[in-house]
Amino acid sequence: QVQLVESGGGLVQPGGSLRLSCAASGSIFGINAMGWYRQAPGKERELVASITSADTTTYADSVKGRFTISRDNAKNTLYLQMNSLKPEDTAVYYCHMNSRSQWARENNYWGRGTQVTVSS
């Protein structure tokens, strides 16, 4: 059983920065990829950024150049550095993990989310 816990959300002004963290715990045999998703009120959840086990990163066009996804393998923690924040970035941000078990079973896990509000 894997647990993902996000932290670092809050209220920031437009143009500000925020750093989200996702701490993973539990039995993790191997990670295929991790990512950050977000969901604004009335909208569908969308992929913000992802990083594979080979450290290949992808970003949504809307955040490209402003957000940076990274991980600390030793700490089993995923990060999302968000710069130049815009009001449209306001959403609940979720951490996601696609992993494999020791039996090669693929699993998907989600954190419960952290609120990011960008407003003046």
C-alpha cells in the first residue's frame, strides 16, 4: 500500500512562486513515472507535469517555462516548482504515481491534493 501526501499549497499573488512537495511512503518496488495533476472547480483534471523513471519530463503547454518538476529519490519525494503564477493556475494539485510491484503489476496512486490559489 502506497501513500502520497502533498504539501506546499497556499495563497500567492500573481507572479509569485510556490513549491509543492509530494512525499511517498509504503511498499514501492519501482516507479515508472510520477506527475502532478490539477483540477479547477468545474473543470476536468489535467496533467500539469510528469517525470519518468528515466527522468524524462513533460509539461502542459500552459505551464511550460514556468513550472519545473523534479524528484529526490533518496527522500522519495516529488516536487513541483511553480513560478510566475497566474490566476488560472488556481486549482487543487494532485500527486500521482504509476508504479510496479515486485510481481510486475502496474499500480496507480493518488494523493488527496493541495489547494493552490493565485489571487491578488
